[in-house]
Amino acid sequence: MSTPHIPILRQGRPYKSLDHQTIEKLGSEDPAVEISFACADMIKHDLLKMEEARAKLQAIPARELLKITKRAGEIFLNDDLPVGIDGAPQSPEDYVMALASTSGLPHSLIRMNMKRLGGIFADIDTIFRGLTRGLDIDVLDKGYGEQGGAPVSFSPTTTELSVILPSNSPAVNALWIPSIAMQVPVVLKPGREEPWTPWRIILAFIKAGCPEEAFSLYPTTHDGSAAIIRRSGRCMLFGDDSTVKQYENDPRIEVHGTGYSKLLIGEDEIENWESYIDTIVESVSANSGRSCICTSTIVVPKYGDEIAAAVAKRLAEIRPLAQDDPDAKLSGFANPKFAEWINEAVETGLESKGARDVTADYREGDRFQEREGMNYLQPTIVRVDSFDEDLAIREFLFPFASVVECPQAEMLDHIGQSLVVTAITKDLAWVDKLFGCPTIERLNVGNVPTNRISWDQPHEGNLFEFLYTRRSFHIASAA
């Protein structure tokens, strides 16, 4: 059987480059896929013509694009779609196997992420209303209308939405899917080990009736990524803090870096801490801890030792299993050096007397594990004495969290920037302070895991407000 080849897409037109890379199946030397690479000059040239792609989308009423999006979701979940140029049809199950072979994700997590993406397609009406605060979608076609009884007009900020995608989770593609209904074409740079999901989504959209010109896909090097970031009108950028920090003040760039999400228990609920262990475990371990909305710091006024032990005991049950095991919840690492680096970073933090790996009392074997040619990091709960410890506020790409005690009155002074905070409390005075805290992007009050989000209430940026800006206007009456 020949190795599938994923080409460059230049406004929907496949282009097979002489410069390509073969991605091998994890744990073997067998090729999984061959991928064409785009050079920076090609990308720069193509970005100058994105107005043509946008015109193709604008020619379709936005309401029809909503219907196309819904059809695309059904196709993504259920249909056989070819991989690459003249490639063999790939069934949904084939897609699961292909993604597992290059990413290290267990089949169960891939299927979970597929279902999550399917929900984005299916609920696009609700998502659009949430992102636009109830705007009539016909306003995108006419250019003006009413919202809440007041006249409104919106103009696009860009001719395209570019996205520098990671390899850690298929669900990140959910963030760009609504762009098509908003009549904005996409330019995608896939993660090295994860070209499968953006490719499959693109083909699903095209089969559903979306113009192929709306989709550009550029597997590329750092130079190509830099060209996309510099030349795009609007760009979503995923990466670690060192990657995204240089762009955090650029209004063209929406950065998606480390989340530092946290779970707090108030003084009024701390005596009931045992009732919240399920919530804490899910918050830390969902999606194998690979999401920026997973909890990385647990802050409590007391019972820190007891809570750390209870959570560690539960997380120690999550062990490396075969990828096809239905109980598998832990992802392997496609890059073994990355797993080694993370493990070394944790061990360095544990050299302090103020930090202890509580999970070591319960898990089988070392944190770093090898299985069937892949590397794993077993879940880790660290009890730290204070926020001064290096591991108190850290985030890693596996189920990891620290537990720190802190008086409720001082918590908001210490937690820092947080993508999501779950605060388990009924103290209304404290709730008011939580809502007023400028370093919290999404706030859950009550027994809600940090990984539970609503796409119509975005946890990191608002796509509509990123792609459109409101403007004042006046239409003179006829003389």
C-alpha cells in the first residue's frame, strides 16, 4: 500500500512540492504520511490574493454558510474522505488510526475530540449568536442592520484568518471552524504530527458545498510560519509562552499559549472538600491534561495535604495503556525528547524542600514510562508550601497540578493570569471580587470542572470581534 501524500492547498488547489517530509508511525520506521512543504515565498505570494478567496465566500449568503457548516459536520463524522492527491478514501475509523499513529493520542480521546468537533458544526447557529451577542446573520450580507433596536454595521478586519495549529489536540480546530460562516477564508499551518484533522475538516466543508478557494493549507517550516504570522491580517497562534509572548501586544495576533487554569475552594466550602474530588480529577486529567483549560494549580485555605493525597490516589489509576484500549486516558508523546524535558523540569522543581510529588506514593513505577515505542508521563500531583515554589504555577503537557494552601482573602493576589478559574464557593462577597478580578478570563462559580466550556461564551478571545469591527454609519434619506 502506497504512503498517502497530503499536499499544499493554495486556495483549494492541491500542489505537490518537491520539498516534502515523511512522518513515521510512532514506535516504528514505517511511514504514516508524506507531506508537501510550502516555502515562505509561496506563502507570501498567495497571501496577496486572499481577497479573491473572500469574494467566493461573500457570494454565498451567510445563512447558507451556516447550513453548509452543519452538513460539513455530518460529513466529517460519518463519511469516507480521500487523503491527499488521488488518495484512498479514509473512513472515520481510518482517521482515528491515522491520527493515533502519529500523535500518540489513544483512540478513545480521538473519538472524544471528534465528537466535540461535531458539536461545533452542529451548534453553529448558537455559537454565532453567542459570539455576536444575538446579531442577525443577514447583517453580514447587507453590511448593516439592527441589533437590540439600534442600527449596527460591521466591517471585516481582514481578508483571511490564519491559524498556526499545534499537534497536541484535534479539538483546537474548533476555534477556526465558525470563520467560514462569517465569510472569512482560512489559511492553516498544521502541526507536524497532526495534519489529519484540518485536512479532513477542509474536505468535509468542500463536499458540503463550500467553495474550495476558502481553504489554504501550508505545512511549512519556521520561516513559512513566520511569513504567515507577519503577512496575515488576522492570525491565531498556538504555542508555549516563549513562542507567543513576542506577539501578545499585536492586535493582529490572537495568542493561545499557556492557560495556567486554576481551581479554588472557598473557606465556606472547604469542609466539604471530599465532595469535589471528582471535579478536581476531571479538571486536571481531561484530554490527558493537554488542554490549556485543564487545572494546573489547586488553591485551598486548608486540608492541602489531604486533598493532594486524595487527588493523587485517583490520578495514579491513570496509567499508560495500549492505544486501542477503551480505558486509555493517557497520551504518549510523539517527540520523546519533549517528554524527557518535561520530566526533567518537574524533577528540578522537586529538588526544593517546599515541593513533594504526592503521586509517587501511589503510582506504579517512575513518572517517565516507555511502552510499545512511545514515551509517557504518568499523572503528577505536587504539594507545594507556597506560591514561591517553582512548581506552584506551572503547566505541562500531561496531567499535572500543584496544591497550595492560601487564605481566601489572599488568593486573588497570588493566582496571576488564569485562562479559566473554577471557584467553589457560595460566598457572594467573594464572588463579587472574583468577577472583578482582571486576571481571570473565564470564571466558573460552583462545582464546575475547568475543562467544561461553552463555545458561545469563548474562553479565549471572541472570533467575531477578532474578524469584524463595529462602525458608525448613516444612510441619508432620499431627497
